[in-house]
Amino acid sequence: MARPRLVGDDAILDATRQVLAELGPAKLTLAAVGARAGVAPPTLMQRFGNKRGLLLAAAARSARLVLAAVEEAEARNTSPLATLRDFALTAVAHIEHREQLGNGLGFVQLDVADPEFRQHTLAHSAAVVDSCARLYLAAQEAGELRPDTDVPALARHTLVCLTGSLQVWAVNGWGTLTDFLIEQLDLVIAPHLTCAGPRC
């Protein structure tokens, strides 16, 4: 009978995410992740094969994390647009310093150059766009957004806004990340409001 795992894969991947924010993918080591997660490097090798396998597993989970975060935000809000803002803030709640975002940008190089990583990033982007589109459609039905809003285009624009805001803030550090992010998101949404929404 196999021995139960004392530390689950999700806990290890959470630790991987934390170490990535601190060191970036180039400097991340199995030893650093193991120390954070409380497991030995050989255990990580047994489960994920090597550093690349660990990073791919972390990337593969990102789309599921988006869907879970949106679901949790929906449980806390009744307004679709309030849910969207809640999700956006939750997505960056773990970021405390601009350097963490800079380290995370190291993943962009992998996304561009490596087809396997790009596949997971595309899934993450699709999860964000699809979730935004669903919330915007709900906002239309609730009378928060104008009925002539191009929802697919607005959902894609929201992905650009969220991603771009992180990169701009990482360089410029204008105010707090949460204030800057919500300011940009509100500017994207504002032209489509019926002024029955939560920010009218």
C-alpha cells in the first residue's frame, strides 16, 4: 500500500509560485521550492521529473486558478461588475513589491519561445477572457452595461488592460498596484456603463 503524501501537489505548486515571485524562473531551484514546501528535492524530482516539469505543472494550473478565483468572487458579490473588480484585485493580492512582477516577467520569455509553456499561457488567457465575457453578459442582463456593448471585444480589451497594467506598474510604480489596476479597469469599462452600475 502506498504511503500517503504529507505535502500535496497543490501545496508544492503554491510554494513554486512564491519562489517564482521572489527569484524568477531562471534562478528558481528545486532546493528553494523544496525548502519552502517542506519536501526534499528528490521528492520533487519523483513527482515532476525536473525543474522544467515543475514549472510546466505550475503553468498548467494557472487557468484553473483563474476559474476558481472568479467563482469565489461571484460568491462574495451580487453585481457582475463588482465581481469582475473583486477578481482583478484577488489576482494581484499576493504581489507586494514591483520586483515580484519583474521576476514574473521572466515567464514571458518561456511563453514566447517554448510551445509547451505557450499552450498553458493561452489557456490562462482564454480563462480570463471567457470569464470576463460571461460577467459582462451578466452585467448587460442586470442593466449595468449598455446593450450595444461588444462583449467579446471588451473581454479581450480587459485581458490587455489587466496584463498591461501589471507591466506598466512594475516599471513605474504609480501609487499602489491595486489602485492603479482598478483605475485602468474602470477606464476600460466606463464608456460601456449605463450608469446603473456600481461605479456610476
